[in-house]
Amino acid sequence: MPVVGRNIAQRRETLGLSQRALSDQASVDRIFLRGVEAGERTPTVVFLAKIAPPLQTTVAALTRGIEQAMATPAQDS
């Protein structure tokens, strides 16, 4: 779900947080967070619920755009 990773990264950067600061505040693994932001890992609802408060947002806001991304067929390069 690259869209979720982009949403997380954008919100984190808007708040001026590093990945380390966010992972420390949310008590999540920094390597996993990096993977989620890069679209290489799929976050769980529990993970999203942990990072939402330090990002001053909601799980719903972090997942915004998933429906559109899933409805758009992948294009081959």
C-alpha cells in the first residue's frame, strides 16, 4: 500500500519528525516504518493506531486514498 506510506511520510515531514523520532514516540520498529514509507511493507491496523497520535492524525486520514489506488489498474512500464 504505497499510498499509506506516502501519507505517513508526508505527515511526518510536515511535523518535522524524523523516522527515528516517530518510531520512538510510537514505540514501533524504525526499520519497519521505513519499509512502510517506501511501500515495501504493509502496515497493520495496530501499527497505524500506534503512529496516528504522534502524527496528530487519525488512522482514517493515514489510509485516505486506498480505495482509489486499489480501483486503478496497475500499469506496466
